[in-house]
Amino acid sequence: MSQELGRPLKRIVRRNAYANRVINHSLKWVNGKPEHNHIDGECVADFSCCVPELFTDSIEKRMDSHKKLLEKLDVTPNAVYSANNDG
């Protein structure tokens, strides 16, 4: 099942290099490595890449923020399913 979901997700993300960078940037932060996105000049959600004291210790809060980002970018399982069944 995860391989089926992964293929269309990669196709959607490849369409937008910015979305790909933002998702990878967010995933690093979720995994405890807050790094500033120098390509697009963007901080992680809690700004801890620039102010380490602000790091959100709760992985649940970081995951919630990441999920909201995916929804904003329309890269969710529902969006992947829709794109995969468009043709």
C-alpha cells in the first residue's frame, strides 16, 4: 500500500520544486533538525532554525504543523488519490 501511495506523491511533488524543498525542510524540523531554508529564505514553523530557544520539543506539535503544511500545499493522501485517478 505505501508503495502505491509513494509513486503518485513523488509525481505530484516533482511538479513543484518549491513544494519539494518545503516538505523536505519541514520533515527535517519534525525529526529534530531545524535548518533555515536558504534557497527560499524561510524559517521552520517555530523559527528555531534562527532562534534555537524556540524549538518545539513536542514531536506531536511538530507533526501537526507538518500535516497542516501538506494540506496547504495540497499534498495529502486525498490529493494524491485524486491526481492518480485523473487519467
